[in-house]
Amino acid sequence: MATEATRAIEAILMVAQEPVDPHLLAQLLEVSPARVEELCHELQAAYTADDRGFVLVKVAGGYRFQSHGDLAPYVERFVLEGQTARLSAAALETLAIVAYKQPISRAQVAAIRGVNVDGVMRTLHQRGYIAEVGRDPGPGQATMFGTTSEFLERLGLASLGDLPPIADLLPDASVLEALERGLRPEPAVAPAPDDTGESGSRAESSEDPLADLNDSNPTSSLEHSYGQLPDTSDVIESPGPGERGGADDLELPSWFDATEPASPPQEVPGTGPIHDVSPGPAGETGPEAPDGSA
């Protein structure tokens, strides 16, 4: 036979919208929290033995009633009939990231998903599934988010430790390697060398460009570039051993005066051409004027 404390627990949990903490029940019933736990366990066993359509469960640190799992199709038909306000796939993905990586900032969630998550995070915050849990101590002090008791209640979890292991949902190392290999850019292939002989001439021309300047015989290099040079042996004589070459060794014409260079013929308007009549060396004179005067 149910006691007054047991019936009180049932009545409180029936009207409660959220899981009720055992310490609160203990205060209301004026009993110890341990006694509340014993009474709740008795109720759980009684409901299971009677095969009732509801069960008493402990989620998010408190107790509440919820429908039996095998009756979920009927409950979903009743709850979801005409309901359209459901979380999208993007919202569920974002909520999962926050649940497993909390505390986490909005920028970190966006980096994991690769898209902007401002709208999704705002929706989850408005529905009470996530909340601000602190500030990042790093530069900028970004707001950090985590899941709430509402999140645990909706999923029927007692704590975050009841979340399924994420390692079972990840692909193994071989699958990751295959995915990374498909994303790597292919290495560039170098063009094949040309066998027509042009590559050989390029190789020869790519040698030291100063090799011709280091030639021991510069005259041969000039002749190679400009052809045969004129013979200047009749103008410039190489000095003999012990002699010093200079301007005195040059052989000049007898009429050339080294002290006063001759001016080129000039023509004055209204007169004939003027010729140079300065005396040359050793009494020689230049060409006579056309009228025979000196």
C-alpha cells in the first residue's frame, strides 16, 4: 500500500514541467534525500511490475515521469501531428558539436562546420538547449557555450557522461587517409626534354656567358665577332726590347706640322675656296692657290 510520502512524490512529479531535484523533494516532504531516493526506486519497481504506460526516470539530476519506450510510435503520432517546429539537420549538427566539445565558442563551432552558425546558435539558445557558460581567457574573451538541463531532459540523459562515445561514430584511420589523399593536389609533372638537338644548343649557350671575355687572345675574339681586322704594322711599330714606345716613333707625312694642325678648307661667300699655304717642314710649301699667288 502506497504511503503518504509516495503519493506526494507522484503528485508533485505529475504537475512538474521539469525534473525535480531529490533535495527539493526532501525539503517538501520533510525527509532526508536518501529516503526520497528509496521511495523513487520503489515507485520505479512498481511501475515496471505493473507494465504501466509510463515510467519514473532520473534525468538532469532530477526525477520525472515519461512515456514508456515501446509506446513511442503512438506518442510521436500525437506530439508531431501537425507540428513543424522541429530542429533542422544543421541545428542538430551544431547541437552535437556543442555537446561533445563544450565549453566552445561560436567561432570554434563555425570552424568545425565550415559555415556561419550565428543563426543556428541563436535558435538553440532561444529554445534553451544551449547557454552561455563563461568567457574564453584568451584574446578577445569570446563567449563560451554549453548544453543545459533542458538538453539533457529532451534527450532523456542523466548527465553528459551518458552521451554515446563519439569514437564509435568516427571513421577509422584508413578511411581518413583515403579522404585526405583525394583532397591533396597532384604534383606537377615536369615536361620531357627535347631530343631534336635544340636542347643541346641551349645547354651550350647556357654555359658561362663570360667565357669569351676570359679568352687569352682578345684579337681572335674580335675577329670572330667583326671579321678580319686591318693590318696596322705600317703605322705603329712595336718597340724593341728596352725601348719605350711613344709619339716620336710614328712615321708621319713630310707635310704634316705637328705644332699647328692644318685647318680644313673653308669657303667664304663671294670668294673662292681658301687653301692652306702655311709652310711645311724643311721649307716645303703647300699647294698653290688657283691664281698662282703664294
